[in-house]
Amino acid sequence: MTPALYQRIDCSIYRHIYIVGDLHGCLSLLRERLAKVSFDPHRDLLLSVGDLADRGPDSVGCLQLLNESWFACVRGNHEQMAIDAINEENIPRWLRNGGDWFYALEHDKQEEAKALILQADTLPHILELTNREGRRIVVAHADYLSNEYVFDKLLDGDEVIWDRERVNSALAGRFQPIAGADEFYFGHTPVEHAMQFANQFYIDTGAVFGGYLTLIQLQ
């Protein structure tokens, strides 16, 4: 088991905080959405549910967001597949899931991408923040694998970035709140439109598949 890594964010230093669904290389769509809300990189924060790269037109550009002070991200399964492949583990799995862009890069650009992917290996699996209205918000890529949230609770990080059991049950009409926080935001599973089940929000609206990019204001 790979223990899930947790991180807390101090909301008090930001004017507005937004969260965005799976980017998958769709950097131009993100820029359009941020422009529409007059995002200010000096005062605002953007959170991501992970899966920055693969499948879309600008994987390197989206990975470069990791170096921006106004950006914070949880680890997605596509980050993990890339990390594993860079470490010579399970390269075919990454290739099957959109990682071919990396091997098509010229040497210098590939070295830059490799450094960014290795940087992604420091990403947390779970982010927690409490906004100015006092709402405790938890962000993870696929699921929080417990019915009660506790910061630093021991969970399997691989399940946090891969598991679809909760969302599949919710889509079938079976869902319940997760205790310990007010709102949970997940990506990973593409949905036609952003969906809420109890206190869980699913915001991967399939931008890279011809859907749209969901951006939600949290503060």
C-alpha cells in the first residue's frame, strides 16, 4: 500500500479560490475560463483535481502550472502513470492512456517534461481547506476511501486516484454523505455535467473528450 499524502491550504491569504476539473492538456480552455472570471494570479488560487496531462494538445503547458504560485493540485492517476513510466515501470499502461505525447517530444522538451513529471511525485493525494465561510472542503482525484474524513487518516493512495466504486454507486442512485467535512470535490470519472451527490461533487466534465471544462468558485 502507498499511504495517501495530505496537505492543508491556508485560505486566508487568497481573495478568491476556484477549483477546476481534469485538464488533460486543455490549457487554452483553462485560460478562457480564468479570463471570464477575471482570475488574478496575485490574489487568487486555482485548485486542480489532477490529471493535468495526456490526451489533450498541451500536456507540457499544463504540467508547467505546477511551478505557478497561484496553482495547487492533487495527484491524479495520469500523474501517477507518468511518474511510473519515467521510472521505467509500466510504460505500456501510460502509452495506452495518452502518454505517447512524451515520447514524441524533442530531447530538450522531453527533459523539461521529465523534470515536471518527477516534480509531480511530490503532489498530495488529498487537499484540505477551510474557506472564509467556515466550510471545510476536501479535494481528491477519484475518491476519499472512507465514510468519515480525518486529516492524515491512513488510506491507500492508489485507491484515492483510481477507485470508482463510490461514483458508480451514486450514479445508480445509492449515495450518502461523507462525514468530517462539508464538501468533497473529485474528478477522474467523466460526467456530462458537474454532479452533486450528498456532499460530493464530481467535476470532470470531459473537456478533452469534447465536453467542457468545469470551474467552480469555492471562496
